[in-house]
Amino acid sequence: MTEHIPANITGPANGVLVLPATRPGIPPSAAAPANAPVPPRRTKLQTAVIVASLCAAVFVAALDVTIITTALPAITEFFRSPTGYQWVGSGYVLPHTASVPLWGKLSDIWGRKLVILAGALLFIAGSLVCALASSFALFLFGRAVQGLGAAGLITLVNICISDLFSLRDRGLYFGLVSIVWALASGVGPVLGGVFTDRLTWRWCFWINLPIGSVVSVLIFFFLSLDTAKTSVREGLRAIDWAGTLLVSGGVLMVLLGLDFGGHMHPWHFAVVICLLIFGIVCGALFVVYEAKWAKFPLIPIQMFTTRSSAAAFTLCFCHGYVFIGIAYYLPLYLQAVLASTALRSGLYLLPYILSVSISAAFTGAFIQWTGKYMPSVYSGGVLLCVGAGLLVSLGPEPEWAKIIGYQIVAGTGVGFNFEGPLLAVQAVMGVDHVATVTATMGFVRTMSTAVSIVIGGVVFQNRMVDRFSSLEASLDPRLAAELAGPEILAKLDVIAQLPSSQQRVVRNTISNSLRDMWIMYTAFAGLSLIAGLFIKAYHLKTELEAKSTHEMLAKKAVLGQQPQPQLQQQRRRRRR
């Protein structure tokens, strides 16, 4: 049954929002003062400029996730590191994933504008390092810095939208962000192919400098949000350093273990086992610490204690997992199996990206119009499951009607589910946890991206190794060993020079290995469909709740001192 979330903030006819003086369970000293700041009124032009700058920030950050997919062979060949091609993607998403929760907490303390500008500066600096890198180690360092900055940009964009607009209107603007993300993911492979074929792969990183600079200037002059007046000492003390260390270390160790296992080292290798075990232990310790001892928890565990919220986070993970898996590995199918050029493989990916963009735009408008997000959750889960399953049937022959049609089905399913999970959790948790909820959802989504790229590569490489005998029967043993290993992306030119009969064997082997990978992605799409069935429906309100960062910190401090039954009573009151 659909529930209406009561507004805690009233909006008079003149549009000026009034903060309540006190709230249940909050002493007057912790409530908003009489002269608490109210959100500034913005003209349509100011709103358009702010939204455009935030969307540009998302575009430049999302672009770097996929722009390297079609440039990977050229990059690995330039640095003569064929076994390290997976680090080009992993070196970006690992620090990105590990740092997402921290960005949300920093913005709670020092304010949105300062923190998003810091993220933009880091991203620009990392892009410059990558563009000028003369060694693979320096290049990876630049990718890591890029990942840190991109995490700040994407997380703060979602938080800023949550601060700027009412719960119902967020659906429209999250839809715009989803469109931009999808467009960047689609344009990325095309631009990567253009730069690689016509200029140089370094332009994949040079392009970030002017865009990032313009974004920074626009945000500096036009983004107007209430910021905290917290001293550096107070801010540093309020950060959950132990929780940050545990979750960052745990995520990094698990992903490194998955990245090393299978093709770089055997799964029984001591380093792989230790990384996986210690990563899981860090994750368990993080949960215990956040639940029992953290005064200002990085990720409040209560967000995962309700069935609806847990299902929403599960859906978000599986959705991001399948979305990036298709965007990242479909160009590999087009280049390695169908012998497309880097540019053509990017163009052939457009049906997927356009369908994601159109369906995301439709979903945002639908949510704003109706206040309902569950129809898109259900239909998106079904279409994504069907679309991912259809990709399993792709073979070594270029059946373009199927390739285009399957992308449209899968892309439509992806676009329908960008906003729903986040809005479902925000509706339950309320305004006090907007930044934390948004950052946590971003963490889950980026973690799914990192895990998807790593596990997708592991499945593909392991299946190639399993099919080594079929390659060895038709090729020189040394070449067969190279093609069955992780350097397959750096050998596409070699494959193109083989006799047609040998090319057919290699491309069939790659196609069959990719088919096993698509089966894995279909399983995750099915899990997202099941998770969507457990999300509770709320009717989204139209009032904008506005609170200063100081007020949120004061309230969190008081809540942290209340006994657990009182906290549970307040959460039940909020859900009603």
C-alpha cells in the first residue's frame, strides 16, 4: 500500500520555507534557531545554470569510466604492459569506491560547495597526470587521483540536488543526471575511438581539463547552499576515521584479491587468499563498529535494518553491476569478435546508451508527475533481466538486428531504475540523513561498478584459460598462451593478421567466453528483479525540507546520546 510521507517543513504560498522550532525528541538547544537560514530563492536562469554545471560535473566524471574501453589496446601497447590492462579501469574505480562515503561526511561538515570544488580540483589534477604520464606507474597514479576526484563530484552532485529540490522534484533532476551519466557512458567509447584512431589516446584525458575548469567556475559563482561554520578541529573530530579506514581497506583488499585471482595469480595463491580474507574481516569489523561505537557513523547501519531499504540497496548494487558490465564489455565483443574498429565499436554502442537516456528521462518526468517510483522499479527489473539474457545468444556472426534490439531492451531496463532506489531510501530516512543516504547509495553503486569490472574480467579470462586447448590445436602454442591470457586486448591487431580459419577459431573462443560472462550478468539482473519486489511504495511529497549543516550535526549529536528504543520509536514515527 502506498504511504504518504508527512512533511516536516511547511511551505506557505509565497514559496518561503519555514523551519519548525523544535522536533520530537530534540531539545530546544539542538533545534533550529529562530533566525535559521532559509534556502535562497532562485530564478529559473540561476536554477538552470546550477543544474547544468552539476550535470557537466557528472558528465566529465562518468566519461572517464568508459572512454578508455576503446582506447585500452592503444594504452597497453604504448606502455608495453599487456598484463596490466585491467588496472587502467581498476586503478580508477578502486579509490573511487573506497572514498565515496567520506565525501558525503566531509560535505556535512565543511559544506557542499567547498567539497565539490575540492573534488573537481583533484579530478583535473589526475587528468593532467594521465595526459602527461611517461610510465605506467605514473599513469596509474593519475587514474587513482582521478577516481578520488570523480567520487567527490558524483557524490556531491546527488547531495546538492537533494538539498536544492523537494523529494518529488528530485525524480526529475535525478533523471537528468541519469541521462547525462548514460550519455557520458555512451559518448565515452565513441570519443575514445575517435581520439585513438585520429589523434592520440592522451586526448581521452586532455579533454577533462577545459570541461572541469568551466564546471569549477560555474559552481564557484552560482551554487548557493547553506554551509557549515565548523572549525577544522571540530570537523576532523567529527569524521569517522576508524570507519573510513575499515571500509576503505576492506573494499580495496577484496577488489584487489578478485583482480589478482585467476589470471594474475592462482586462486590458491597466498596473497589472493589473504587479501580476500582480511577484506571480509575488515567489512565485518566495520559493521560492528558502526553499530556499537561510532558517534558519527560513516554509514548508519539503521539504513539497512528495514526490508525496503535493504532491498533498495540490493537493487542499486545489481543495477549498477549490470549497467557498467554491458557498457564496459560490449565494446570488447564488437572489437575482438566482430573485428570492429575502436570508433565503430563506440558507435555501435549508441542503441544501448540512447535507450538508457530516453527511459531515464521518461522515468524522471513520470515520478515528478505522479509521485510514484514503483512502476519504473518493476518494469525496469523485468526489461533488464530479459535484455541481459538476450545478450547470451550473441555469437561470432554480426547479427545486427539482434545486437541493436537486445541493447534497446537492456538499456530501457537500466534507465527505468536509476532514481527509484535512492528515492525509496530517502523517503524513509528523511532530511536529516540526505547526505549520508545519498553518499551511501553512491558508494553501493560505485562499488558495484568496481566489482563488475573486476569480476567480469575474471570470468572472461578464466573461461579463456579453460578453452586454451581449442586455441592450442589451431595456433602456435606460444601465441595460443598469449591469447588465452590477460593480454588479449593488446593482441587485437595480431588476431586481425591471422589466416581466416585461425581468426574464426580465436573469435569463436572469445565469443563463447563472453557468453559465460553474459550469463553471470543475467543472474545479477534477475537478483535486481527479485529485490525490487521487496521495496515499499511511498507517495513522494512536494515540499522542500531545508536544514543547515550545523543543525544536522547538532541533531545527530543528540540522537547519538539517546537510548536505542527511543531511536527506534522515532524511526517508526517517521515511517508512519
